[in-house]
Amino acid sequence: MISIKSSREIELMRKTCELARETLGYIEQFVKPGVSTLELNDLCHEYITERGAYPSPLNYHGFPKSVCTSLNEVICHGIPNKKDVLKDGDILNIDVTTYLNKFHGDTNKTFLVGNVSDKVKDLVDITYKCMREGINQVRPGGHIGDIGAVIQEIAHDHGYSVVEEYCGHGIGREFHEEPQVVHVGKKGTGAEMKPGMTFTIEPMINLGKRHCKLLNDGWTVVTKDKKFSAQFEHTILVTEAGHEILTLRPEEEVDFRL
Ligand code: MF3
Ligand code: CO
Ligand code: CO
């Protein structure tokens, strides 16, 4: 069952999503060569808890830290640690999920560290485009499959692959709710979108092949071929008119022609 949020619940979703996006905006200044992913984790943890919220990943099915930090060939669910120190040319995804007033908000961004090669920059740009065009499919009467269909088309047009094992998800009182938002698919398939639904769109796009491998820590997902992977994520509300991006940061408004 896909939950339909009431106007009161939507207000609470707006608040938690606002904090999630502000946390990503805050952490950006610290993403520099020389910083460890553990330091970035601790700064996010402090920012979130100081504002009366809880970082949803912490202890979620045993996840040990407050944000996910996924570096280079890590696709998702990287665990912050003091040995992962950022260096010039890296890409780092920081995935922030906040729990405020009983509602979760979820957003992530892939940051460029120092000078990144043009090839990797293109991967990151196209991944953002995949997320953006996926979001642009969201409207009442549309289908969840419309989202994956455009994401897959864009990624493949550029010679990249789409991770299929991990996907977007409904979000609200639970971190992960129905529906699953797969980032590949066929237009017109899957659940129908209705006003009041809230879900994430979070494509993971690989430079090489789509296949992934879970490391022995039980969390870190890497590309099998060790080539780089990028991701962006927003929490979206289906509205009567189309959609609202609940985690949109001010600097992104230009990307969405708002
Ligand atoms: N934030 C991730 C998502 O976008 C989920 C992280 S689960 C964790 O769905 F346990 F690894 F934190
Ligand atoms: Co998510
Ligand atoms: Co997330």
C-alpha cells in the first residue's frame, strides 16, 4: 500500500526535508582534499542533532554511522571512517536522511573533490540529468515506470549503466516505504502516481558495467569493475499540478527552470 500524506503530514515532510537539504548545503564547505569521511559524518551528525532531529541511518538495520559516504567506485551505503581521506580527483556522495517530528527526509549529492577529470565530471553531470529528468516525469496519472524509463534512456545514450539492485522508495513515517522506484523500466508500467504520495528518486549511474558487489562489512556496495559511480537523490511530493521537490536547494532552482 502506498500512503497518501494529508496536508498536515505534508507540512511535516517539508520540515524534515528542509533540514536534510540544509545539512547537505552546510557540509559542502568541508568537502576538500585532506578531510576524512568520518569528520564529515561527525559534522553532519552534530548539525542534525543540534536542530532537534535524528540522523535516520544511525543504527538503521545496524548501520553504524549518521550519513552514508560513498567514494569513487562505491555505489552506495559507504560507511564513514577515518582512513578514507579525500584527495584531489575524488568524487564523494554524501547521503543525508533526517528524522524530525516523526517524518524522514532523504537527499544526496555527489561532490567533486578538487580537480576531477573531464570523463568523471561528465558522469556526474549526466547522473544529475538522469535524476532531474526522472523528477520531471512525476505527475498525477503518470506511472512509476515512467521515471526509470527516462533515466535508463539518458544513461545508455551516454554509454553509462544503471544500477538495478538499489532503488528509490516511498518515504514518510518510515525511512523506506512503498513504492520501489526502480531506475530502469518501461513507460506506463508500475503504480499510478497520485497527489500526496512522497518518494525518492536516486539513480546510481556507473561509468562501466552495472554490476555491483557487497563488501564484507555488510554495507558498502562497490562496482564489480572498480570504475566510478555517481548518484543524486531528492525527496519528491506528487501534487495536483505535478510535483514539488521537497529537498531542492536554492542553487538548484536554475536547473529546474523554477
Ligand atoms: N539514504 C539511503 C537511501 O537513499 C539509505 C541508507 S540506509 C543506511 O535510501 F542504512 F545505509 F543508512
Ligand atoms: Co533514499
Ligand atoms: Co538517501
